[in-house]
Amino acid sequence: MSLINCSECGNEVSDLAQSCPKCGAPIAKSFVTDVDDLAKDTVSTDDRGHGRLKTAAATVYVLQLLPFFFNILPFIGAIIFTNINISDSKNTWLESHFEYHKKTNKVALIIMGVLVFLIFILLAKEGGGLGLIFFVPYFILPWLIYRSIRGGIYLYKNKEIGEYNVEVSYLDDDIQKSAVISVTDINSAGERFSSQYPNISANDILNLKKI
């Protein structure tokens, strides 16, 4: 438990309280108020809804792993799922995941294209070897496995790709306090903090530290 300031009257209240005892305003619960709470709450402060899009993003991660068992067909499905859902993900936290899918698919297609080209050169010089094309998808598996596991971990934690936590130390009525916010760029941490703590001046921010 820790003390926070009521967003309406500024009165110090427990972060476990439902409302301010002085003015009756509800106490916001959407952000982490203490570094010790980080282990209990790793979800970003943004609204993490969009269940259908999250399911679609998870489906793409799974499909990108299945070429190990089913060759090229699941990867084609991953491309289709990405293209169908990427426009709906705009301006949501899942947009970074679909852009991540897009890059993963693009690099994989380039690698496969180069390999097929080299196989046809081999065919032209040596003859035979057409069956090697069947194994081309397996050469992109290390790339797909790495990208799918990395992205899947962020998705499981309801985070954007590359999102991490920053501890913000600040002064509130000459009392040093700290809070944890989630960002994808340390340079935007101050702006994100100010949007969540509008009663704290930028001049009162003492330190930003990635954790």
C-alpha cells in the first residue's frame, strides 16, 4: 500500500481506497503507483482491450512456427492474417505487433526468394536438384522461431513490441516519490508520465530509469 494524490482535490489517500474521503472522487487504479507493485502488475497503463485483434496477432505467431511441421502453407496463412488485420490495428497497442509480423514475413520472403533463385542457377548448371525447393521454408525457421517467440512474449504481457518499464522519480509537495510507466521510447517517458500525472509539473521530475 502507498499514498497517492487525489486527482480532484490533491488530498493524500491510500492507493487501495475506492474514493477520496475528502471530496468523494473515485481513485484511479489504471497505473502502477509504486516500484514494488511492478512484480504484481506488468500490464501497461493503456487500455489493453481489442480481444479479436489480440487473438489474430497470436494466430499469426503460431502460423509462423508451423512451417516446421507443414512446410510453406502455414506461412502463407500468416501473411494473409497479417494483411487482413493490420488496418484494423491502427492506433491501437497491437499495431506494433502487426507491423512486426509484416517485417517478419517480408524478410522471410526475401530469404526464400534468394534461395529459390540460387537453386534455379544450380539447376541450370548442374541439372536436377528441383526437390531442394521443398526444403526452402525450413531455412527460414530460425528467423521465424526467434521473431515469433520474442513477439509472443510481448503479446502475452499485453505490451507493444519493444515496450519496457521506466521508473520515474519525482517530487510531490517536496516529498520524493516514484512511479512506473510503460513506454517504447525513453524520450517519450516524460510526456507519458505527464499525461498520467497531470498534477505533477515537468520540473518536478527528478530522474528516469529503465528497469
